[in-house]
Amino acid sequence: MRTSRLEAFSDGVLAIIITIMVLELKVPEGHTFADLRHSTGKGLLSYVLSFVYVGIYWNNHHHMFQLARRVTGGMLWANLALLFCLSLLPFTTGWMDESDYAHFPVVLFGINLLIAAVAYFVLQLVVIRAHGPDSALRRAIGADLKGKISPVFYLVGILSAWFVDPHGDLGVIIAAACYILVALIWVVPDRRIDRVVAEFGSPD
């Protein structure tokens, strides 16, 4: 099986996820900036963060399969697991917003991000195993520092929202800062795969 069908299906699912999230935004009842801030302010910020995360996964997913020659059954299931984790983002984002960033919804949002990161890591391993330890993807990933440090920040955020200042906002603020920091780390363009494609060429 070629990678194009898997990529097309994944692109469609991610597009639907983004659409569902934006439909959750409340339209302001008034016509002023104050009405927007009151009705949609936090929800819009939550949507932007989740949109960035979906965009990050879409971008890295595209780069990963740019170096893949074929798709195996294991890769299909690993990809579905990743899409399942990402499909939960509209729910966890919406609950976090509706609860006004209460502790447990913020924890659940962090868990959602964590399991999505784990699912992506598993998919990456399955793709590498299918193409061999000397594959172009293995060379491109290298030490994968960003991939290793991201779950640490997710865990810090989850534990902070759960245990730090349980009756105040400090733990939630720390958690939000951790989630935003990871997004910023990944938003910075990663040239590893681009360099490998330029050097060795795409399998296609």
C-alpha cells in the first residue's frame, strides 16, 4: 500500500477535528470587543492552542511519510491510534473552556496531549521498524530531543494542575504555561527531515 491513501485519510480526519473545534466557539451576543472577550475570549485562546497542536501533528505527520516508501498493517493501526487521540481534542478543549479552566479539565487536556505524543512516538517507531534502522527517517530523527522533552513538560503541567494550589489558579497557570511552551518548541521549523530529503531524495 502506498502512503498517499493513509495521508489523505489522516488529512481528512484532522480537517474535521479543526472544524469541530471552531464550531464550538460561541458567537458574541453584542457587537463590541468587550462582548467578544466576555463570550468567546478564553474559548478562542483554547481553540488557538489546540489548532496549533493539530497543525504541528499534521506538519510532522506529513514530513514523516515523506520518507516512507510503503505502509504496513502495523502502521495503519498506529496511525489510527494517533488519530483517535487527536480526535479527543475538541472534547477536552471544550470542557476546559466550559469549566473556566478548572483543575481536572486542565489535567485531562494535558493527558490528551500526552497520549497523543505517545501515539505519535509509537507510529514513528513502527515506521522506522518497517523501513529498517538505517532508513532515511531514522537518520533524520537523530537524538529527537524535542520528542523526548515534550512528555516531560506535559507531565509537569498535569501534576501542577492536580497538586499545586488545588484551591487556586497557580497550578493551572503553570500547566497552561507548560502546554504553550511545548507548542512553541514545535512551532519552530524543524529542518531535519528536509535536510535528509535534500541529501538522499524522497522515496517517492
